[in-house]
Amino acid sequence: MNHKSWIATVIGLALVVTFSAAQSQPTASPASSGGNHRVAVIDLVRIFNECAQIQDLNEMMKQQTEAAAQEAQQRRKVIEDKQTELTAFRPGSPDFLARRKDLVRLNIDANVWLKVTEQQMDQDKFDWTKVIYDKARQVIEQIAKERGYDVVLLRSEFKPDDIELAVQTLRRVIQERTVVFNVPEIDITDQVIRKLDADYKAAGGKKLLGGATTP
């Protein structure tokens, strides 16, 4: 799973972020709250592309992937060398059987290591996606309440040139769009990104990631 596909997984987490603001009084002035607008929109794709924590996580995951690929190559080299050595012994001889057993063990160890490593990295991506989405949701709610919005809808850019050339795919993309049009004043994506980045920096930045193993 590359970082683009990881980012894409969050789009399926929620189509609408809603909450009641009936008992809350907006703390911002009418000018800062966008006049009488009661609905806002958010672009989660931009958030998961642009927020600093995601970018740092992507870089960390890239380094882990490269390190894993290097170790996998080293393990394959050892196995290939052992396989070459095995051809020098007579099949069925004690030395041949011992070396073949060692070769089988190396193959099993390499396969198990690779599977566990991939599972751990996928788990890290899954866990961090949940954590960052939840943080984004909290920030969205906070900003919306401050500006007097009752509902925040998920919007996405319509880019037909980036999708598969099939009418079924185009129809699906059109049907899945929650917002067809909005005025720029009700888009709070930039504010959410700024708040997420400020909170991330205040919490310690990259130190908060801790190797991307425990959110």
C-alpha cells in the first residue's frame, strides 16, 4: 500500500460530518462566521495530502519501506548463495541434506519476516489514519461551532480526466459527490489544516510519531 492509497482510504470513513449546534452560540462575529451561512464544506483529500503530520508519516513510512526492501534483498542474496553452494554436494549425502535443511529454514524465516513486516506497516497506516481522521473531525467540529455552522459536508474536486475511461465509473463518481457547488466562503479546509498543523507542532511534531508504531 503506497502513501497515496493510504490517503485515499480515509475518504470512505465518512461522507458527512454533522453535529447539533442548537444549544451553542457562535463566538465569532457575523463577518468572520461567513454571514448567515449554516452549512460548511471540507475537503478531506486536501487535509490528508497537505497536513504536516501526514507528510511526516509518509516520509517515515517511505524510509521503513526502503529499509524493509533492503533487508529483503539481503535475505534473498543469502538464500541464493546457499542454493549455489548446495549444487556442489551430492544429492542424498549427509552434507547435502544438512545444507538443504538449512536452506529450507532460511526460506521459511524470510517469508515469515516479510509477512509480519508488511502486516505491521499496514497496521501502522491503519491506526494513524484513524487517529488523524479523529483529530481532523474534532478540529472541524470546533471551527464549525465557532463560526456558527450546523453541518459540515464532505466535498471533493470533480476531475473526470483522472478516472477510468468508463461511463459506469464516471456515473459512480458523480453519484458519490456530496457537494456539487459551494461558495468559497463556506470552505473551512484551510482553517482546519492550519489548526491541525499548529496542534501537531505544539505536541512535539515528529517526536509525536514515535517511530509510527503507537499513535
